[in-house]
Amino acid sequence: MRTILTLFKRDLRKIFHSRPVWITLLAFCLIPAIYAIPNIKVSWDPYSKANTSRLPIAVVNDDEGSTVNGKQLNVGDQIVGQLRQNHSINWIITNDWQGNNGLDEGKYYSLIEIPNDFSSKLATLVSTNPEKPNIVYKSNEKLNPAATKISGQAVDALTEQVRDSFIKIGTKAALKEMNSAGEKINTHKPEILQIRSSLLDAVNTVKKTKGYLSRANKDSGNAQKYLQTVQKDIPKISSQITNLQQVVSHGRALTQSTKETLRSSRNDLSSGLNALQSDNNQMRSLISSLGSNGSSSGRSLLGSEINQLETLNANTLDHINNALRVADVLNNILPNNQTVSLIKGLSNAKKEIHQQQRNLAALKSANQSGSSKKSINSLINRLNKTANAFGNSLDDIGSTFNNTVNQGIDSLSDTLDTQLNGNDQVLESLRSLIPQLNALTAGGKAISKLSVSQVNRIKTRLNGIEDKLNDLNDKTKFINEDNLNKLINVLGENPKVSNLLASPITLRQKPLYNMQLFGYGVTPFYTTLSMWVGVLLLTTIVSWRYIIPKDERVPKSNMVQKYIGKLLLYLTLSMTQTTFTMLGEMLIIGLRPRSLLAMLATAYLATIVFTIIMFTFVYMFGNVGKVFSVLMMIAQLFGTGGVYPLELIPNHLAALAPFLPFTYTIQAFREAIAGPIPSVYWQAMLSLAAFGALFLLIAPLRRVFAKPLSKMEKGFHKSQL
């Protein structure tokens, strides 16, 4: 032991007697702290509002708005207004060209585009044919992956906010309409119940009449008296039939109105498509003449033709918007896949006109700035391609309209005619019942003189009336006071319930450990890595063997004594490194672990184990041992769950985790910071200590590698590298 202490004191004396040496070693002792502290500081709270508010994200609002129940709706403007008040992200409101150009050039990390049909599609959610609106999100992934994730989460939060707001407004409006309907039903409840009662009375009256007629042949005198009673009940039946006639007349008027709407919509849509074809022909004619005016002599004429094209594009856009409105009306009357396909075709044509407008703006700018003919011809070619695409879209729209939508309108019109004729037949049948009932009432006094065959004919007619009344009775069985009261209660729901329906669940986040900030999560990894790097650097500048001049008198020592003596020097320096790192994390960063004692115990035990491992490597294998230390560090960077969970990394790397000291060091640090669970913490510490014990046991194996190591070291010296 005295020999080991003598060797250790000799190393210390040489260090402190040489100012360059101890200054260099002091600098190396600071390197782990210099590495760990900035990395932890940068990662301390990267997702805070103060940091994300500097993240530029472009917002392009192309929403053209819509109309719902006679009220103007522009959700895009509402979203922009909310974003202006939201300072958690640096929202930059811009136009389409500047936004996309800035995204490509790296000026913005992401871009949110609200399409021109956003409000119109959102308004369809309260119709019978809803369409889901879209918000376009683009990101420049090459700038920074973390920024892309943050902006993606901001877009998700924005979409959720829009959805909740729309559900709240739509549900509140629907509940108000239901309240109004409930009030009307409650007001007219006696009349509704009276309809049911009248039907039952009419059925009972017919049954009584049939019973009277059955006994007419036996007692004609009593039949006279019975029919006088019937005479009083028949006006009720006549009144009900009159009410049914009014309902059929109203249906007839509604059917005629629907046919007129269909006919007008088809004519308007056909005219609109013809106008679009005419606009397309003019557009192609003007574009074909643009190519000949690209020279400087023809720039004024080219500018004039560009202005004509801009006017023509504006007119074409108006024609498309008119056609879209007509198609929406037609889709509400005749909802099917063909009509939806027609609307999509018109929407695509509208996008191509918008693209044509952007191309014209670029051509106009190039012409005014005196760009080269090659550049102008390139822009003209783009105009020509867009015009051809627009023409193809119009051909598809025309084919869809002529082959499917037009036929659907004809089919629906035929169906309405058939329905109208059927209603007329029902109305005629009901009208024929009234004279028959009147004749039955007028013949009451002469019934006693009727023959048996005549009575049977009357009974046959009454059977037909009874069947119709029974059918109506079956269809109105649900009408009773209890059902009406339940319906009124449902329709009278308070509109304030819309807030609950929009967001029925509140998520409460409850932290389990003292690691809310991201910096607490990465501290174990960066601290562990800095300690390993620090010891690795020591192996590059501090000799692992004793070089004793012949004139220096030192005690004779064996291999074990030299190993322990030099290991003590390495441990002293590495412990100094760890002390500086711990002080920096506590004082500069402000790290506050739940258990400071466990934190320090983990740091110093890890330092001892890392020093034993790397010193044993260089002691056994020389410079090759340094290579082993670097390779072991590389494997531990990815295979120990320091940054990413082991479940997310490749299986062959995750399988190495139980055999690497980083795994247990990081686990022990996390327990110390978050609050140690004794069983988990001590298991990690014992596993870490086992690595140190293992390398201490294999250190004597240096004797096996002594000769090859000596040859290798001599080869290094001879190379003078």
C-alpha cells in the first residue's frame, strides 16, 4: 500500500510543480461541465411560449365566405382574427405567393392555407349533403424537425378550436329552432289530439253503420232510426275528407314548384356551361396570339392582350361561381354522386382559372420589367398548358352534365309527374266519397224500402271507406298526449347545452414527478455523456504507465501496484471533473433534484466506474483501448434509452441496453431527479457498480497482452506519428 501511495504522490508532485501541466489538466477538468451545461441549458424549456413565439409560421386566407340562413359567414376571417390574438406562435398573415415562396426559401417553417371554399363547405354541415372542410398545412422539413413538430401541434390545436366553435354555434342555432318548433306543437296540442279522436269517431261510426245495415232486412223500421243517428255522424267524416283534399292540393303546388325549379336550374346551368365554353375559346385565341408579341417591338401589344386575358379570366370566374351556385341548388334538390362530381369539376376549373390569373400576373410583371423573350415565352407556354387543362375540365363538366345530371333531372321530373298524377287520382277518389256519403244521408228515410242487394252494395262502399279510415288510424297511432309531451320536452332543451356538446370532456393533466421541464428529462443523458467524454479525454493526455528515469529513486513496484497507483490519479482528476459539472448544473442551470444526495452518489459512482472501465482498457491494450472506449461510447449513445425510449430504436441496438453502464447511470439519475423509488434506484446502482468490479477483476489479464502490446507501442514510436 505504501508503494501505491508513493507512486500516487509522485504523480501529484509532478503535476503541481509544472504550471503548464496543472493548467492543462484544470482545463480538461472543466471540459465535461462546458459540454453538459450548455446542452442542458438549450434544452431546458424549448416549448415555452417565450421560445415558440419566435417561430415564424405563414397563414394564407383565401376563404371567400358563405351564407347560412341569410347571414354572411366567413370562418377564415374569424380564424385570422383569433391568430392575431394568439402570441404563442409568430403567426404571419400573408398572401398565397409570398407564403409559398417564403416557405421554399426557408423564411417560414410552416404554412397554413385556408382554402377559398372553407366557409362554404363548413356551412354544408347543417345540410343533408355535408362536406368536410380542409385546412392545408405545409412544412419545410429541411429547416428543423423540432420546429415542424411544434408547428404541426399548433395546427392541430387550431383545427380543434375551429371544430369546437362551429359545433357550439351550430348546436345553439339548432336548439333554438327546436325550441320554436316545440312551442308551436305545445300551442296546437289540442287540435293535434282532436285529429286522432276524430279518426276514431269516424271508424266507430262506419262500424255502427255496417251493423245497422246487417240488421236492416230483419227490422227495416229500426234501420230508419239507426240511419238518423248516422246522419249526425257523417258530417264529421266529410270534414276529415275535406282536410285531406287541402293537403293533397298543397302537395300538388309543391310538386309544380319543384319541377319549375329543376327546369330553371337546368337551363341556367346549361347557359353557364355554354358561356364557359365561349370564354375558353376566346382565351385560347388570345393565348395563341401572345407568342408573336414577345419582342420589344410588340411589348405594348402584348400588354394589351394580357389585359384582355385578365378581363376574360375575371368574367370566366364569375361564370364558374354562378354555375357553382346553380349546381349547389340542384344538389340540394337532386343529391347524388353525379351532381357532386359536377360540383367538383367546376371547383377544379375554378382552381385552374386562379392558376391562370397567377400566371398572367407573372407574365405582366415580366413584360413590364423587360424580361427576355425566352422568359416571356416560358410564361406563355405555362398559360397555354393551364388553358388546355381548363378546356379539358370544361369537356369533362359538359360530359357529366349531358350524360348523367341532365338525365337525372329528366328522371326526377318524370317521377314528379307520376307522383302528381297519383295524387290527382287519390284526390278524385276522395271527392267521389263526399257525394256518396251525402247520397247515403239523403236516402236514410227510404232505407226501409231497399232490397237486400241494395243494402249489400251500400255495405261494400262502407267497407272501402272503413279501410281508408283504418289506414289513417294506424299511421297516427303515435299521436297521444304522453308522446307529444315527450317531444315538447326534447325540443325545449336549453341552447346553453351547446357548450357541453362542443366540448363534453375536460382533460386534466396531473404531473407525477418533478420533471415537467424538458431540461430535467435530458439532464441524465447529457450529464452521463459528459462524464464519459471527460474520462476519455484524460486517457489521451495523461500517461497510463510510469516512465521513471534511471537517476530517480522510487520503490520497486509490481504490475498491480502500478495499476492502482495510476488509477488513483485518474480517479482524482475524473472526480474533479464531476464536481465542476455538478456545481455548474446546480448553480448555473438551477437544477433541483428531489434527492440531492442520490444525485451526487450517482454522479460519483458513475465517475468511478467509467474511470475504471476506460483506464482498464488503455492499461490492457494501450492506444487500442482508447478505440474500445470510443466504440463503447458510440453504442451507448443510441442503445441505452437516453433520449428516445428503447421501444422506438432498432431491436438489435435495444438488446445491448442491459450490458451497457449508461443504461443504469441514466436510470439512477432519473430516480434522483424525479424522486427515487428505493428498489429501482439501488438496483440501478448495484448494476452500475458491478461493471466496475468486473473490469477490476479482468485487469490482471494484462499479462496475457503484454508482449503484443509492447510490440504495438514500439511500432507507434517508430512511425513518429
